Amino acid sequence: TLEERTRIFNEAADNGYHLFLEHDASNEICTLQQTEKGPRLDRTLSLNDM
């Protein structure tokens, strides 16, 4: 649900989680940052970057 996604994205941004994007071949991993509008994309990484 939208509420669950918002909660998960807020937690990921607050705790510096790396999110694995299995559906996206060019952006395999991302991190989020908190903004005044809520969590937004911070960085994208590949598995090789890890």
C-alpha cells in the first residue's frame, strides 16, 4: 500500500539503507535521503560498486 511504501522509504532514508532494485538493470541499488518533501533519491550504485 502507499502507507507501507511511505513508511519503508522513510525508514530507508533515515537509516541509510541500500535498496536493491531487481527490476532495474541500469540502477541496481539506490539510497534515499530525507527532503522537505519526504524521501527522495540520493545515489544509485551497481553491484560492482558495493
